[in-house]
Amino acid sequence: MSNLQKTKKIVLVSDLNFRYQTHHPLDLAEVLADRGFDISIIAPVPKDISQLQSSRGFKIIRQPAFKGRLGYAFGMLDAIYKVIRIRPDIIIGVNQGGYIPAYMASRLLKHSHLIYWAMELSRISEGNRGLITRFQERFARKADMVWSTNIERARVMQADWNLDEEPYVLPNSLVTPRACESNGRLRNLSQNYQPGDYIVLYATGLAATTAVPQLIESVIYWNKGIKLVIIGFGDRSFLDKMIIQIKELNLGDRIEFLGSFPKSEVYQLLPDADLGLVLWNHRNALDLNTILCSPGKLLEYAAHGVPVICSDNPSLTYVEKEGWGLCVDPDDPISIAAGVNRFFRDNELLVKMKILCRQRFVEEYCMEVQGQRLLREMQSRGII
């Protein structure tokens, strides 16, 4: 790498706090820092999370956690000011909350390259933040590069926002974990675990867009010896309904809800699962974030050698095609149960997919591999 590249300053602006939310921007920052770039992240990161990430080779510049419309405006102005003080060569704006101040700062600095990282997918027809979404569409066309999280989203963005080219696809991935062996932590947390139990883990957000009610009902049809462990955060009313459903179906001895954990702790729990679940209600959804979902949990499971059962969204079927998971109908509890039971009954299949999912992650999807490809693309465009 040239000396010029080693001194390039990159600022990543985000409205994510990185406690329970995705860590993927942090993983990309680590990969870029390892390759000699001077990386700063401007985000409303809690102090303890900032300290936890301090050894990864990049700087976190904390923003106050602004609330409300006025707070949102102040947050943008604060981010713009902090970007200008750094005077970076490249500004990356993550989602709407990060991209608009990134755009404004790039216009004031004039010589900085601008990248829009669309980890979410918003359309004017969805009425998502209304006026801001309209500005977002306009500003997106001003970026030197637009990144999306899967090819299906990229095609929608190009068509809806009249982009000159299809956005670059950067999967929601992470840095390769150093160890993936089962460590017993998940089983130690469980109150109902019995030696020999087969652990199926659901470790994604708990919301109406997910097929959690169908998942819970599916447990009725699971073979004996299989336990469902749920971890995650969500709306209190949704969690209450989930707990009531478990009690009404008399499944308290087979389903355990352990609450929410910071992302860093979730990674420590994943290797202990036999099977992972990612289920979204997409058939009647109006929001493309749901229909063309790109859940980071999918590759987090793979990174830790955990095969997956996922919903048959158009953006997720590659998992089954590549042979490291199965797709099921998220609306049908029997379909979900059939997938779980198939893995339980066929240990040879489970072992094979454990090896393959980790292999596919390391060779194709890990942030180290994706980062190298991204840098080559940025270099070909004259951004670095």
C-alpha cells in the first residue's frame, strides 16, 4: 500500500449506538484501519461501548444522544461540525441519519469523497421520515459511491432513486471471530437446559416483522430433546404477548427467553447453539426492509459455525442454494418445525453444514475478504 493511502483520513458518520444494533460499520472500520487508513467514527455511542472498541485501531468520536425533532437537527449539526474539524479525504454516511450530515459536510469541504452506505432501505412511498427521505433520494445521486447490503436492494435503489449505476453490494458481515468452539455459556445461562439437549437459538430483534409467534407455535411439532432459546430486544408489548403465548401453549419447559445482551456478548453465546434461526414475515409486508431483508445475524451465525434455518425471502434463498442452511415458510409453523426436525434427525447433515457455513464465511463473506474487494473497487474509481 502506498504512503498516500496510509495517510488517507476516513470518517464514518452513523446514528447507530452499537450496543444492541449492528456492529458492521465497526468491523469495516477495523479492516480499513488494519490497512493503514486513519479511521474515525462519529456516532451516539455510549461510553462503555466506546471503551470496549478502543483497541480495534480506529477512533470513536461520541455524539450526545439527541432526541426529538429539534434534537435530531442539533445532532446533524453536531456531526457536520465534527466532520469538518477532521477534514477527511473520504466521508461515509450510514443510513439516513448518517448520510445527510455526511453530505452536508462534504459540500462544505468540497474536496472530500462521499459514500452513502444504505444499510436500511427507504422509499418515498413508505413515508419513512417524509421530507428527509426525499432529500435522501436527491442527495444519494451526489455520492461518489452508494453501497447496499444485497443485490435485490441494490436493484430497487437504482430504479427508485434514478441512480446512474447499481449500488455496490457490501453484505452485513463481520470480522472473522478468533474462536468458534462451543464454550458452554449459553447452556449455563439457561435454567431449563439438560445435558444432551439440542439448542436452537433465535437471536434477532423481536418485533411484528419477525415470525416469532409462528416459531413459538412450531415448537409443538418439534422432536423431544430440542430446546428453543430466544435472546433479543423489542417492544414491551410484543415481548408480553410472546411470553403469554408460551404460557398458553404450555411450552415453558421447551422455550426460554433470556432477555437482551450487548452485541459483544451475543457473539460469545452463538457458538454454543446447534442451530440458528432468522425468520421474517415477508409475504404480506409493505416495507422493503422486511421483504428484501439483509439480517446481519445470518452471517453472524455462519461466522461461528452455526447452520441456519431462515425464511424464504428473495434476499435469503442464497443460503439454501449454497448449502449451509434451509429456507422455510415463515407463516407456517409446520414448515418451520420440519426444518428444525430435519437437522435434529440428520446429524451428518448438521455436521456438514457446520463446516460449510464457516468455510463460506471465511472464504467469501467475512469483512476481511469483502474489505479487500471494496478497496479495489474504490481504487478503480479514484476514491483512494
